[in-house]
Amino acid sequence: MKTDKTDILDQPKQLGYISTAATAILIFCISIATHSFAGNIDSLNKILNGKKIADPERVTLTAQLAHAYRDANLDSMMIFANRGIALAKQIHFDQGKAACLKELGTAYSSKNLYDSTLLCYNRALHIYEQINDINGQKETVFSMANIYSRQLKYAMAIEYYEKTIAFSKKMNDQDGIAVGMANTGSIYMELGNYPESIKYYLESSKVYEQQQNVTGLLTCLTGIANVYSLLGNNVKAEEYVIKSLSLQNGKSKSHETISFYVDIGAVYTTIKNFDKGLLFFKKALHLSDSIGDSYWRNICLADIAETYYNMGNLDSSFAIYTACVKNLETVYDIDVNTVVNTGLGKILIKQGKTKEGITYLLKSFDIARENRIKDEIVENAEELSKAYEQLSTYDKALLYRKIYEVYKDSLFNEKSEKHIQQLQFDYQLEKNKTIAHNKSVRQTTIILSLIAGLISFVVIIILLFRSRQVEKMNKEKSIILANEVKQQSIKLEELNTFKDKTFSVLSHDLRGPISGFTGTMAMLDKKQITQQEFDEIRPEINKQLDALNLLLENLLGWSKNHMQGGASVSALPVNMHTVANDNIDLFENTTNKKTITIVNNIPADLNAFADRGQVDIIFRNLLNNAIKFTGTNGTITLNGKISGSNTIVSITDTGVGMTTNQMDKLFGIATEKSTYGTDGEKGIGIGLILCYEFIKANKGDLTVTSTPGAGTTFNIILPSVK
């Protein structure tokens, strides 16, 4: 693990302004490294190609070459990392394999593929544990903590920063201890746990002070100032600002000084001392201009514009935001772009140019939503709601108010994620006017279905009335008939509700994959994408089409079953081992992608007396369900046996499991039971209903046992062959 400024500050944003020292210094260091790596790449290639070297050394050099490509070419970085892994595996060089796995994980993180990143880091960590490499373990858990921090998984980030501190203590690595504590303090500040944040920052500052590490000590002091400013303790906040200013005193390098001034300016603006905040932002701007740093110039301009806005100086704010827009044409930054467009939109609305302001707010909202910048989504949604209300466009005002409320809650409650996804879906519907026709058709179908249900209900009531007139003395029969009518009415209502949900899901789940596939094929025909690019996305297309095919098969099977008044069964001896293998093969691509192992322990001679086609559908749906709710590196095991006159097959997974309440509603029609899988897979729950009905039709039973967090077992019970 490096203990320089880059690693110290690889942490989440702390304030509402454009950037903290963390993100900016990281990017600055990367820009410098890009130039230096070019020569390093050439020299490493010459060593690798110029003479015969031992295999372990070749693995080490390959890992170094992969690292050198980090800021030059990520694809080349991945190629050399994979090449090093293969060679290390061939010669059983575990340490070299772990190093190359770390480089591969770093490449994935640069592409924002965090699940793949963590998979590589976990594999590297496992190797370091086996060979008892403490330093390797320390560096790997630190990298994992940074990834969890980027994913906003703060509990996991804290856990792995604590592991970093523990390994650093074992090695007596004081810088590593200080880095882990400083980053943990930053996470606690994001969580709003200010006492813990200050505690960790203070402990980190003590270590940095002993090490005479001025840069690290400045980080801790400005962090503490940030915490006190968020607490509204202006006196304490300014006290730590003054301490850091006296310590800084021109000792840091230019880019570090810019970062420092921006952080101090942010503290002052948070405590509403806008004049001092503006002073330090302008100092940072002057310094960034003197060294020709366009990236920092954008950040400083945006902070200055936002400060002027908060001071009520709209003209100065608008002029500086406009200058920042021009700079973004050459040096683009997502955070700056969202803040600038939000600022311009708010100013225009205050100046009475509401429609023009909405254009900027929508642009910022789309960028924030695409990049999941929740605080910007909240601000833009609130401003858009107010703006549309001014224009008396109340439907859009209500939509953005709902988005604002849900995202605001979700900033500290990730359980709202499903509600956010639903609101995102509603937003897409509102934005895409072509869906209006489909919505109208769906509403017409629902109305006709309700009318049919009402007519059926009226007919039943009439028949019931006549029956009572004819059989007045038969009270028991009348009561039974009334109960049947009530149950049928409830079932009709459930079916109508289920149908509504089915149409809603189909309008999205059918249209999405088909539109995507059609668009991709059109792009291929027009040669807008190459055959190689098409081959890269082909697995994802196949996955969507397979899911679509299973959904259609289930819907057709369920519809046919209910139209015929029950499943038609043609029972014959069915080999359960063969049916299981056939369906396991169908899911090979999906299980490979999620690294799931399926073990078929069903005896080769195990048979059941049932309908072959229906048994095939039962296996397909249960396996699909197990894969859907089993995470990466999970296992699905199939077992079978004869018990009395029954054949029993169990399908056990190591997935997320279910609660008792979820299991109670599993085989009934319920609109709220649809759940997302571990890889974002969706469904409407009809597969399990179909399985249950088919097994019952074959004189069998379907049972389930499950433990949340441990996994689920489905037991298929069918008559055995006599």
C-alpha cells in the first residue's frame, strides 16, 4: 500500500461543493503519472523482449508492465495482467499470481466494474492469506475498502479500513495506520457520526505528527474543521482552519496547496462566512492559473460561482458559471458539469426565465441520475418540482416531488432502492411519449376485464337468488354456495390484480430486450458497430432473450392451464437425472457469468411417474429461481431419492434465503412478492405458481425450507414408478 497523498485521500466527498482534496489530488497525480509511465512502458517491454529471464521474474515484470499501462491504456493493462496470471498459474508462483490479480482488479475499478474488481481482490487476498504475506493482505484490504467507499457501502468500507489498520500495526507501518484512520474518519463524517469521525481524525493526526508528515496532518486538520462546520460549531471549525493555515505556510507543493485552499474555502462557506470562503477559492484559482491546471481552474470557478449565488450576487455567479461551461468543453468533469448546470438553472428561474432554467436543470438531473449522484438528484428534483409548479404543470411537479422525497430518504436508507428504481421507471415513461399508446391499450384491456368480471359476478348473484327461491329449506346448501361465490369473487379480484401487474411488467420486460436486440441488429447492419463489438455484447443479448423466452413459456403455460380449467396430464415414467441435466445445460452461460456451481447428485436411475413436459418446466423454473437468488461463487445442489411411494428431488442453493412471511405467500398470487435477484434479475413470480399447479396436477407436492442469508431448498415430490 502506498502511503502518499493519493491513497490518503481516496475517500468520498465531504461537502456540498465541487470537490474535496481527495478526488482532485487523486486526478492530478494520475495526470502526472500518465506522462511518466510512457517511458516506463518502453523500458519494461525492452527487458521482457530483450533477453531470456526466469519465469518468476517475468511474472513480476509483467505485473509491473500492467501497472504502467494503468493510465495509458486499460485494455493493455488487462491483457498483461491476464498474461501474468496465466504464467504464474503455470509455474505455481502464487505471489506473482496475486500481484497480477490485483492489477486486473485495478483495471476493472478504472472501468467502474466494481463487482469484478472485488472478485479479483478477493482472489488475491485468499492467496496472500495462504502464503502468509501480511503486506500483500494489507494492501489488498485497503484497496477493497476504497472500492466499498466508492460504492457507498460504508459499513464494509469501515470494516476493511479497520483490517488495514490491524495489518499495519502488525508491520509497525505508522503511515498505514494513519491512512486507515484518516479514511475511517472521512467515512464516519459521511455517515453523520461526527464524534467517531473526530476521534479517528485526531488519532490519525497524532501519528502523522510523530512521523512529521505535514501533508497527512493537513488532511486531518481540514477534515476536523469540516466536521465542526457540519455540526454548526463555527468557533471550533475556524480554530482548526487557523491551525492548518499556520502549518501549511507554503510548505506543500502547488497542487496540494490548491487542494488545501479549496478545502478551507469549503469550510468557511459551510459556516456561512462567504467572504473568507471566496478569498480562499480565489487564491486557489490564482494558483491553478499560475501552473496552467485547467482541471483545478474549473473546480475553483464553480466554487466561486456557487459562493456568489449564496451571497445573492446572481450576475457575478451567472457570468462565472458561463465561463466554467466554456472551460468544460476542453476539460470535462461530471461533478463540475452537474453543479454548473444546476446553478445556471436556479439563477435563470430566479430571474423569471423559468423555461430556460428548466432546460439546464433537466440536463443536470439526467447527468446526476445516469451517474447516481444522489445529492445532485435531490437538489435538481426539488428545483424542477418548484419550477413546474410555477408553470402550473402540476403532473410533472408532482413527479419530481416524488423523486425528491424518495431520493432524499435513500441518502441514509438504502432500503428505498426499489422505490427509486420504480420512480426511475415512471420518469422514463413520462419522458418517452411513444409509450402513451401502449398505456392506453393496457388500460382498455383492464377495463374490459373488469367489466367481464362484473358481468360474471352479476350472473352468479342472479343464479344464487333463484337457487334460494327454489331451495328455501336447504340452508346448508345456500351457505356453501354463498361461500363459493365469495371465494370466486376474491379469486377474480386477485387474478385481475395479478393481470394488471403482468401487463405492467410485460410492457417493460418484453419491450426492453426486444428494442435493444432490434437496435443492436440495426447498428450491425448499418456497420455502426463492428462484428467484434457485437460478439462482445452477444452474451448479454442471449441472457436477455433466454429470460424473455422463459417468461413467455411460463405465461403461456399458466394461461393455457387456467383457460382449460386445470393442467392436462399425460403421465409416463420420467428419468429425473436426465431432465435435470438437460436444464442445467440451458443455464450454462448464466452460471458461468455469476461463477455458480451446479452439482447434480440425482441418481441416474431415479424415475417418477409424471408428465415429461411439465416436469421439464418445473425443473427449469426452480433452477432459474435458484440461480437468480444465488450470489457470485455460490453453489446449487440437486439430490434425489425414493421415499415410500414417492420420488423426491431437492434443489438447494446457497442464496439469499427467505423469511417465513415470504414463504407463506410463495405459491399464491400476490402483487408485492416480486423480488430482484442478486445480479438485478427481474420477474413477476408466475414461474413458482406454474410449478406448484403442475406438481399438484401430477398428484405431487412442492415444499420449501429456507433461512435468510443461508439459502433455500425446494422439494419436488412426485409419484414413483410402480
